[in-house]
Amino acid sequence: MRLLAAVLLVVGALAAVGFARHEDRIRQQDRLAVVATQLAGRDVGVHCPSFLGGLVDTHGEAGRVQFDASGRPADHTELAPETCKALRHLDRVDFTCIGRGNCGFSQFQAAWAAHTLAHESFHLRGFSDEGVTECYALQNTAFVAEQLGVAPEQAKQVQRWVYEKGYPNEPEEYHSSKCYDGGPLDLRPQSSVFP
Ligand SMILES: [Zn+2]
């Protein structure tokens, strides 16, 4: 009888942990959806994989948005477990290392996750071309970072950093010949700051 009680106690504790994790995930998804909705210009959702879902995730992408045969985007994006993990505590990441030039991979991963959410949000807005989507995302990474708790000045540095260190290493299809200061995809043509 004592064994049964112990088993029940463990099962109950596991269920409680599982429920807390679930609640946590839902809360994070809601928080990210608020940011994505602003960039997408319509009500959209953000999915973070559950613990088990994260284990079988094999897409290998930081995030994705499904488009149907007629070219219409889905109403939500699926983010990779690493992207969700990095976004969860973005406000606690110390990005002052960018100014000092001694950041590590974890900071870059966090910056890239903010950029990924911006990128998927522009897919959700209806852009399927990777080059165009990426150009808009590069100009809105600071917005995402700031929305998720990064100080405004640091958020700007994060955006600049992603542009300088991440963008050049991306595949050709993510580059657009129209993506430059004052170009057709410049969202702030009056400003000489780009992105
Ligand atoms: Zn894309």
C-alpha cells in the first residue's frame, strides 16, 4: 500500500510538472503571437513544439510557414525548439558583448532567434519570396527584440549584428538585389540607417 502511495505521488508530481510546462509553453506562444501579429498585420499564431514534439522535430529549420497551392500562407508559424528556447529568456541575454566584439554563440543564437520570428512573421504577412521576406525581417529584428524585453539601444545593435554577421552567410535565395539603403525594400527610405 505504501508503494502504491509512493507511485501515485510520483505520477502526480510528473503530471504537475507536465501541466506546468504545458502552461508555460502556451503562455510563451501567446506572447510571441502578439509580436508576430503586429508584423504580419493580421491575427496569427506561433507554435512552439511540446517536449515530445521537440524530440521528433526533424525539419532542421529555425522556423517555417506553410503556403497552400494558391500561395496563401497559413495562419501560424512553427518554430524550432531551439528558436523557442532562445526567445524564452531573450530579456536576460546580455548583448553588450556586441559593442565589445566578444559575444559567444549563445548570444548569436538568441539574436538569430529574434530575427527568425521577424522572418516568419513576414511570411505570414503574405510574402513567399525568401529574399524579400528576409529583407523586411532584417529591418524588424530590433522591433522583435525590443518587444521581447531587450533594451532599445541593444535591440538596435542586435539588428545591425544579424545583418553584418548572419546575412552574408545565408544562401543566395535569401538575398535580394532590391535590399539596400534607399532601395525598393527599404522600409525607412528617408533614413540613412540600414537595416
Ligand atoms: Zn523563409
